Amino acid sequence: MSWGIELWDQFDNLEKHTQWGIDILEKYIKFVKERTEIELSYAKQLRNLAKKYQPKKNSKEEEEYRYTACKAFLSTLNEMNDYAGQHEVISENMTSHITVELARYVQELKQERKSYFHDGRKAQQHIEICWKQLESSKRRFERDCKEADRAQQYFEKMDADINVTKADVEKARQQAQVRHQMAEDSRADYSSILQKFNHEQHEYYHTHIPNIFQKIQEMEERRILRIGESMKTYAEVDRQVIPIIGKCLDEIVKAAESIDQKNDSQLVIEAYKSGFEPPGDIEFEDYTQPMKRTVSDNSLSNSRGEGKPELKFGGKSKGKLWPFIKKNKGAAPEDFSNLPPEQRRKKLQQKVDELNKEIQKEMDQRDAITKMKDVYLKNPQMGDPASLDHKLTEVSQNIEKLRLEAQKFEAWLAEVEGRLPARGDQARRQSGMYEAQNPTTVNNCAQDRESPDGSYTEEQSQESEVKVLATDFDDEFDDEEPLPAIGTCKALYTFEGQNEGTISVVEGETLYVIEEDKGDGWTRIRRNEEEGYVPTSYVEVYLDKNAKDS
């Protein structure tokens, strides 16, 4: 099977076919190029998508990613980045191994094709010239033969005519001989050119054209083979990234399987547990008792009742100043007292840990400066030791400030932990949402069970609860003498009483104790005419039943 033999007369069609082959190759290059652009675009879109859903730093979203479901989602986003990277690899490899290589090959192919068809046209032109020479010699031979025939006929006619002179006859004979000689010469020339043409034609159709067409055939077969190899490369580039893409997908599945719904549920408890106890049963308050007493006194205007405000079932008793509603003064208090106990404990613990880290950092810096100072003392040429004294003093002061700050927060933490039940205990504190949802019930009935930080505390016994309720009710109707002081106390720390029912104290201040801690972590004190509650851990109490209020 040879184009040179089978297609010896299809020069023009072969020229069109080979051009079509180059067009197909260029079309395939364009296809691969567009595929690489799609891969790059897809990879970019995947990266942008993963970036869009990444949690923002120092935001609430970042806290949400401690849940296992969110961690799995974050792992999915990270794997999508790697997944996008593999599509970039596909684009890069297809560009370097297919697009660039084929583009270079197309240029070489065009040059090779051009040279082959140039040689073919040159051979065509040569055979056409030989053909024209043959045709010219043939026509000349034909013309000379006809001229010789006419000259011979004219000679014979002159020779037969008796009226023609002998000289004319001789002239006609010589003319005929000349024409015959010219015809013979043309015949010889035509024969030589014909023989030469036949040789050239044989070479053209059996040597030159077959050789040229064979090279064109080989060129075309190489082109076909090359495009087939490129298609294999195209598939292989995709196949090479399949294991890595599969690994990315496996990691996504692994992340999904790591989701622990029980763990997430526990995290919700830790995030929102208030530490409050659920409210107990509300005792029946018998408002008929004072009415019966008034009737028995047989007086409608009892002297104790004159000038007293009318009965307010929702009012606060003087015996207990528990704050039901916290005053929101804008910024959160430093001791996080605006939070439920459990959340407050977590915040205080976090603050203590942060301060300890800062203290450790400052101590490391102090140690480094001290070592440097020792080096300067041993080698004065390296530096002046006195130049580090100011920095050393500054770091020491920072450490002292941080320690005082840590002690303050540790005291608050100890206060909270002293009032919280064991973390594994089933008894949980109820959040301040209970007061917000049931303000009337709380204000009317539960005031004696809420502590100054907004939490509920159970009394030691049912009897003491009933006693307190009765005392509180009587306080609404009777003027009572100020409670006597049962001792004194000294403020160990400064406390800012921002909540209703609390009182502010300054470190070192001495005050009177009028009601000791009932187990809820609060002590009731008095300063002149001002009364209120302070955390028991903030004061040092000296009980003395003989102490008197000034």
C-alpha cells in the first residue's frame, strides 16, 4: 500500500488531504487548550468557594468550629483546596505535554509538508516542460513533412510539364531535396525528444512522484500517530491525579465519619449551661393573717398602719435585698458578674489562664534580660549592664501587676467555684433567662431564693423558708428597727456593687456585719445608713455579738 503507486495521479487531492490533517491537529490543540482554561477556571472557583466558607479569624464563626460537624466541614473545605490543586496540575500538565508540544510539531509539520509539495510541483513543472518540447518538435516535424511533400509534388509537376525549362525543373528538384532533408532532420529531432520525454515521464511516474508521495504518506502517518499519542497523554494526565483526588475524597469521608453527635451535644451544654438550679416549689403565702390581726385589734386605723404605704405584693422586703433584675450599665463588669455562674466560671478560668501565660511570658523575658546582664558584666565590651536595669525594672513591674490581676480573678473564681455544685452533679443552675421569661412570678414569689448575682439558692430547710417568707411579709406592714450589727469586717478587695441589693466597698475599708453568710456566698453589711451585700470572699469577718452600730 503506497500512495506513490496507488495515488500517482492524485497530487491535488493529497495536498488538500494533508492540509485537512493539519487543520484537525490544530483543532485538537485548541480543544486541549480550552480544556486547560476550564480546569484553571474550575480550580479558581473551587478555591474561592472554599475561601468564602472558611471561618473568619477572631470571629464568632471560629468558636463554632469546635463542634465536630463544623470541624468536618472545615476539613472538607481544606480538602477542596487540595482537590482544586489537582485540577491545576491537570491544566499545567496538559499545557506542557500536549499543547506546547503539538504546537511545535504543527510548525515542523507545515514546513515538511511545504517542502514535499514544493518538490512535487517542481517535478510537475519539469515534465510539463518536457511535454511542451515534445509537442513543439512534433509540430515542426509534421510541418517539415508537409513542406517536403508539397515540394516533391511541385517538382514532379514541373518535370512532367514540357513547357518548363530545364533550369526551372532543376530548381524545383533541389527545393524538394532541401525540404526532404529538413523533414529528416525534424524527424530525428522529434525522435530524440520523444525518447527523452518518455524517459523523463517514466522517472516522474515511477521514481520522483512515488518517492515524494511516500514521504508525504509517512508524514501523514506520523501526524496520525502523534495525535493518538497526545490523546493517550490526555487520558494519562487525568489518570495521574485520580489517586490524589481519591485521597481527598477519602479524607472528606473520614472527616464525616468523625462527627460525634454526643460530643457536640456536650459542647452545647458547656457553652450555654448557666449553673442555676431549677426553681423549687413556690410556697403558699397566706395574706389573710394580717387582716385577721387588724380585725382582732378592733381598729381601722391602727397606729402602726398610719402613714404606711399600701400593700404591694410585688415589692421587695427590707429583710432581704436580693436583686431580681440586674442593671445593665453598658460595658460588662470586670468580674463577669452579669453572666450565669457556670458561664462566669468559664470566663474567669479563661482570664486566669491568659494572665498566667502573660506572666510566664514576662518571666521568660526577665530571665533573658538577666542572662544578658550577666553576659555584659562578664564582658563589658559587649554592652553596658546598667542599660538593662530600666528594662528589667519595667518587666518586674509588669509581672507584679499581672500577678495582682491574676490574684483578683482567682479570688472571683474561687468565689464562684465555692457556690457551684460539682460539675458531674445532675443539679444544674438555671440561667437568668428564667427571670426574664417569668418576671412577675419571680418578683412576687421567689425573691427569698435568689442571690445577689441573680442565681437561685435553696435554704437549709423548709422551716427556714417559711420563716423568711413570713418575716418578709411582715416587713411590708411594720416599721422595724435597723438590724443590729453582729460584728465587723474588713474589705480584702475592692468590690463594685453594680447590681441592685449589693454595696460597693474599697479595699481596706472597715464595715459592720448585720447578717452573716447563709451559705450562698454573700454577707450583708452596713456603712452608716447604707446596707447591701458583698461577696463573702471579699471580706474578712470578725463576729462580735456585743458590737454596736454607730
